[in-house]
Amino acid sequence: MPVISVPHAFNEDDLYVDLRSIIGHSLFLKCEGFNFAGSIKLKAAVEMVEAAERDGALTPESILVESSSGNLGVALSMIAASKGYRFLCVTDSRGNLSTRMMMEALGSQVHMIAGQEANGGYLGARIEYVRALCASDSRYVWLSQYTNPSNWKAHYRRTAPEIARQFPQLDVLFVGAGTTGTLMGCARYFREWHRPVRVVAVDSVGSVSFGGPPGRRMIPGLGMSMRPPLLDESYVDEVIRVEEADTVRTCHRLARRGFVFGGSTGTVVSGATDWLDRHDARDLTAVAIGPDLGERYLDTIYRASWLRDLYGDDVLSSEGIAADSWAPSPAPPPRWDRELEFQNGERENKQHAQLEDRKT
């Protein structure tokens, strides 16, 4: 039985879901959301904070600041609360409401960027705001997940060895690409391993991480509006780009089998399924890294009106869900409402009877 005194001391490292019955191929999904931060970002957050403490950059007077679309912000909020630091997360309007509320519940401040920087989109605007803060006050300490080597070292030291321990005959690994910390840490580790492992990066359509034109991206997590400084493409064997509509369909497909995962996980599983469909995967040992769970996406990916507005009525039609089935049928009034209506009706009947008696 694990007993902990700080929240970041717990992280379930060895939970995998075999998705064969859902996607038709053997694919082991490494579930990284079972910790108090709810995502794989906890590993990078711990590594970056501890490195800054060792280097003397963090002091009791420091104010942590970071640009994040959500999950890293929650992880840093949790660690800051545990260690007694102040934390300011700079995010933008694409982030999930529940994620912002979680950070605020943990005592952090959240600043939302409204506009976009000309070339860097929302991310560029967030980074410029952080830089201005740091220039204005020396107490601000920016960990910079986009450039910090501790980001990828966390996964070189932890995530990749965890996979290697459970799957010594690993053939192909699917990793989502955001800051590329997870991707580069795992790719570097398996490049040095005793057998060749094909590392497939999964990116979102509209991301410019691996080149190509920028496009609209509404699901936070994977993808970048600038080339990730941590990325070294020489470690990546292949890149798969996933449309957001396919991310949505995959999330709902998994949810109908009882697994409610987040947008990043849906993107990775969608990309891995596409790859396995196009290859002879009968004898392959394949693992995908699922960065997050789905509770923080209930007001977006799992919300009918949000999906309709962004992707149209037929976004889930290929998954067997008709558009008109999204609207909930009128529900009967709650039980206490029905009882109240009954009691009021009885009272009115009694009052009416008493009036009639007086008349007679």
C-alpha cells in the first residue's frame, strides 16, 4: 500500500490497456493520467522544478511562471501548492474551463491571453507575455517547457524505461508531439536500446512542428504553432498527422467501451490505428503513450453543442452516432418536483372542498 506525504510522490507507471477489441489491432496504451495532476505532464513538471531547485534558481521568494495550454499548468499548480511556491499560468482561450478552475482551486493565478502574435499564434503571444513579466520583476522564474532539457530527460529516465521493462520485444512506439519532451526522451532512450524500435510521432493537422502550413487547432495538448526547440527529427522514424475530427471520433469510440480519455490520447490512438491499418501488424508489439484522461474535456470533446459548432452535425456519423441523438430527450421533473406538485394539488383540492362546504 503506497503512503505518500506530497501529491507528486504518486504516479501509476505500469497501467496498460490492450485496445485490440476496440481498434482491431493489438495496441498497448500506456495510461499516464493516473496521478494527482491527471496527466503525463507531472513527470516533466517534477523534473524541471527539482532541477531549478538544485541550480538555485528557485527560492522561497520566487514566483513560478509558465505558458501552458492546461496539463502542465495543473501539474505545476499542484507542485507549487505542495512546496509553497506561488505560480502564474499563462494560457489562452482554447484551454478547457475545468483545467483553469483546477489551477485556481490549487491556489494558482491564471492569465488568459486574448490575442495572437502575428507568426506564433496564441503560443507566441503567451511566450511574449511571460518574457515581459520576467523582465519586469526578477522574482519570476520561467521554467520554459519548450526549451528546458529536463522536459525530455524526465521521459528518458522514467517513461521509456517503464515501457522497456514491460515490453522487452517492443517493435513500434507511438508518441504524441507537443513540446516534444515525451517524444525526444523516449526516442533517445530507444535509440540506445538492444533492439531497433520504430518511433512514430503523432501530430495534429494544423501544427507546424514538422513543417507544413499552420491551421486552426481547437483541442489543446498536442501540436505547436512554432517549431519545438527540443525537437531533433533525426530520432523520429515517421510522422503521422491527425485531423481533429478524427481525434473526436476516436475519443467517443473509446468512451463507448468505457474508457474516457483526453484529446491528446485520442489523437495518439487515432494516429496509431491508422498506422496499424496500413501495415502488417500481426506479429508486432506496439505501444502508444496516452498522456491524459477525459474529465477535463467534458465541456468540449464530449459536449454536443461544442462539437456541432466546430465540426458540424456529422462529425460522429461514421462512429454510428446520429446527430439528432446528441440532444437529450426531455427528462421528467425530479422526484422532489413531482412530489411537490402532488402535494400542492392535494392542498388545492382540500381548499376547494372546504369552500364548497361553507357555501352549503
